[in-house]
Amino acid sequence: MEENLQQILRHLLESPHTDNHRSFETSSSTEKRLFEKVQDAYDACLNEGEIKELGSEPLLDILRKVDRLFPAANPQEDLEIPQDLRDQHPMTDILHMDESHLSNTIIYLESIGVTALVSFSIGADDKDPDSTVLLLTPPRQPGLPSKEYYENEGVIKDYSRTIGQVLEALLLEANPMSLSLKDLSFLRSEGLVKSIVDFESRLAQVTPNSEDMEDVTKYYNPRSLEETDSLIPQLSIPNIVRSLSPEGYKPANLIIGSPTYLTTLSSILQDTTKESLKAYLVWKTVQAYAHAVEDEALKPLRRFNNQLQGKDPDAVEERWRTCIKLADDGLGWILSRFFVEKAFSENAKNFGDEIVSRIKEQFIIKLNAASWMSKEVRKLGVEKVHNIVQKIGYPVKSPDLRNATMLEEYYKTVNISRSGFFDNLISIATFEVHREWFALGKPTDRDEWGMTVPTVNAYYNPAGNEIVFPGGVMQAPVFYNPSIPIYLSYGAFGSVSGHELSHAFDSTGRHYDETGNYTEWWDNTTVESFQSKAQCFIDQYHEFTVPGPDGNALHVNGRLTLGENIADAGGLSASFAAWKQAEKTKPSKLLPGLQHLTKDQVFFISYANWWCGKDREETAIERIYQDPHAPKWARILGTMANSREFKQSFHCPIQEPTCELW
């Protein structure tokens, strides 16, 4: 399915602009400019000859800025930003002369999309979802994919060697005798390379576990700007907020994902040498932009990343695939418009909307039958389902894909050149950071989407109480037009729809009311019943294992995956009920060649076919550590074990589900 979608996008971007597929009324000249913008970004990425000719120089230019913003000598002295640095990068005008080198360096890195020490994000306030708020959390990846990797001596040894090789090669290419990089020559020290890994390891140790990072009851910690500053004074958070947010913005509170992380980070910074901290900042920048550079100096990092994922060390993704991903990441709504015109119909949108509506009806029936919930909670739950917003196919506001003029205005500050791949990425990153930060002080835009249209995925947003299904997931073999037997669509897409709807009542969604407000609206008796039933899912999925890095079994984290496992079970059951209701109105035919199977059985085969897949051993390990989803095979086996309807359809001797909520 993903492959088919990528081929569609490739054909679209490698073909001349045409009006043949136009489904939206618009000015042909505006549409042509939009197409040229996304095609120029794609072509610049494909131009490997020019990218290789530039080598590491674009990255070194960024490192020179870091070098000058954070000199290894006396980094707490007041900063005087050289005029030539201000001229070289437009975002440096946000830096303040009266703040520490470290704070200003973090501002600069944040402005180009590099995360170091802490992670900033802006979103709806969980307890006031119509208002935006700044969230300050530990980075999801200290350097390696997750904190568990720092306990693997073999990985640490390879990682350290990789850092040393990359930094040594970059310094040789940069001519360390030049004044512009005189302070970076210390990076050749073997001890300093070790200090980078040791520093990351200390950050990893105090980073909350993945399940706590996902738990609103753990990460929702409001603090005033002054209180936040006192937790980590070295960063001067007020300076960062003042520099990146709209002029005059004064936050009432920030949401601190882990106060303990910030106070411990402050202690770590106090006993970290200036040279070690600078080396860490340089390495974060290298990791963030290594993908944008074609140079021998970066090859050790790519080899290491490949090995960590179980790939051949010298494996290279086909360039066009990389460039499609980058075009979608950077100019996703423009690409979405042309994808919709080429491959997504209004009929598909309407049929998807019908399926989701039918599933909501069935979920209400299941809620009313949930005897473990109190009557009042069931009543509020039904109201919540009625209030769930359905976003199907593509956005028609913020931005409106149908309006080419609006799209052009949306991306007007993004400068794209057909021959400037690295500069394109910087322009895109700067645009995204500015767009996100400048949402502060404004009401939450509930019309925004968190995924572009050519995305094979879907999501439930608890603060918005909305379910979102991009057109990319509404493709065969998950979604078919109504002329195909609808049990195939209900088995796959319908189950995905039910899955997302079920999130409204899972271990996270249950904390949000019908308006998306984080509040405890369940009574104690209902909570206790839920926790008892949820423990069954936790224990069940804990029994699923993959081979671990030491050869021993690595168990699925039943607590981390709890919400997804509950949603899989509830979604499948609601979709099956919705299909059976639709079948009464217009019965579907059996598929040729599958007459030995009932339609009920093919429904479940369609579900399993959607999740059928295989991971490399190393990838499976990484996902166990940090993915809130169970392995795909476990999502089939576990969900079937929890489906009364499946067991009845296949005449299983024991028809009671292993675990059941709805």
C-alpha cells in the first residue's frame, strides 16, 4: 500500500504539470506555481551531482555558527554576535546580546530544527484545549534511538567510534587552522568523544520511560515561566521564549514534561566542561543534518545507523524515495493537493465518512451495554462520541487544499531553489519552527491536521476529540470503493476507524471529556473496573516476545502498548457490528475463489492482511523500546484472541475472549 502510494507520488512529481486531473477550481497560473515549487524541491533533492560537489560545506557552515555562538572558552560571558554571522543567517536577529552563550546557541539550533538538551513543542493546553501552550519535554532520542541502547556495551563502543570518525573527518575537511573553526579542533580528542557519549548516557538515565512520556497524568505539569527558569537556569528559558515567540507574548504557564529531568539536567550541566558541552552541541547538529549531505565524512554515521536497524552497512535508499519523503515533510500540503487531484475521489471521501458514521453508531450501542461503567459515565461517554469530529480525506481549512491561493500564501516564506537542496531544507525548517511558535497567544486552530494527505496512517487527537483519516490510508487493500464487497473495507479501514474512535476511551482518552478537556470525568467505581480489565490486556501482551539484543526474549511492554491494544480490540468489534448492520441493507457477494469461506471469515482475513508484515530483528527491538504499538503479528494474534466475533466465525472451541472491554 505504501509502495503504491509512493509510485503515484513519483509519477506525479516526475511528470510535467497538467490540467488533466484538476478537480478543484483555481487559477491555472497559481496552480502551476505551486506545482513548480514542490517539483523544484523534489528535483533539488534528486540532484546528487550537485549535492556531492558541495560535500560537507553546507553542514560546516552551520557548525561554524555554532562554534561562534558557543566558544569553548568562558561560555557564560555576555555574547557579542559578529555582524557577519547576523548577515549569514536571518534567524540570528532573534538572538539577544545580554544572555548566555548556551541559551543563544539553543535558540539558534531550535530555529533550524535541531533539538538539543530539551525539546520544545506547541499544542492545545490539555486543560484548556481552546488555548495553545508551550510544552518543554526531554528529547525523545538523547542521541541513540532510545535510552535502553545506552545499556548495550557493543552499541556504545560502535557509537563512540562513529562519532570520532565523523568529527575527525569533518575537521580535516574544514581546515582547523582557519580562524573560523579554531575552537573546533579540540574535537579530535578521544577523551572528548567519550565525554559526548557519557553526557548523552547521563541524559538517557534521567529521561522518563516511554510509557510515562505518553501518560498525561505524568507529563502535564504546569509551571510559570519563573518557576521553569529556576529548574534549569543555565538555559534562560525566558530568553528562549522571548526570542522565538510572537512579540509581547507572555505565557501564564508552560507544561513541563518532567521537572525532575530539568533539575537533574541543571546539575549535569554544572559539572560538565565547556568543551564537552560544545562537542555535544556540535554532534547534535551533525546528527540532525547528516541526511542532507553527501560526503565521505558522514559515511561512518550512515553505516552505523544502518547496522542499528539491521540493514547492510552500505545500504542506500533509492534517491527518489528519500526525496518524496522530504517533499512531503517540507511542502506536504502542496503535495497533498496534487495527490488528491490525481488519486482520491469525492466518492471515496463520502464512503469513508459513511463507514466512520456507522461505526460511531455501533460504538454508542457498545457503550450503553458496558455494565462495568456507571450510568452517568455511560451517558457522558455517549455525548463524547456524538461530539467526535470526523476529518476524512483532506483538510478544507488551515489550509484549504481546494484553494491554491491560500496554499501559496501558506508557504510564501519558504524559499525553494531547484539547485539548493541544503538551503531548501533550512528554509523549510525555519518556516516550520516559526509557524509552530507563532501559534502561541492565539486560540487553538481546531481545523489543522497533524498528517498530510499521502500518509498511510490515521489518528485520534484527545484534546480536539477528533478522528482523522488522511486519503493515503483510504487506498486498497485497506479501503475499496463501494462496488467491491464492503466487508473488505470494513475489515481493514473500518477496523482502523473503530480503532481511532476507541482511543477516546482508552488509558489516555478516558482522561478527556467531550470537549477535549483533561479532567477526571469517570467515577471511582468505573475507574477501578477499567483498571481491572486493562490489566488483562497488559498481562496478555507482556507474554508476546521478540529476540532481544542479548539473545534472550524481549517482552512487549504491555503498559506502553495498552492504549493501542484496547483500541485494536474495540475497533475490530465495532467495525464488525457496523458491517453486519450495513449488510442487512445491501448484502455483499462472496469473492470468486473464496466461496469456501464465509463473508464473516473474509472480514477478519481482511483485517489480518492489513497488519501482516515482517520486521528486521533490530527494528523489532527498537520498536519494543519506544513504539506504543505492539508488533504487527501480535496485533493480529492478540486482537483475534480478544474477539468473540472472530472465534464464533471460525468455530473456535473456546469462544470467550481472552480480554474484553467493549
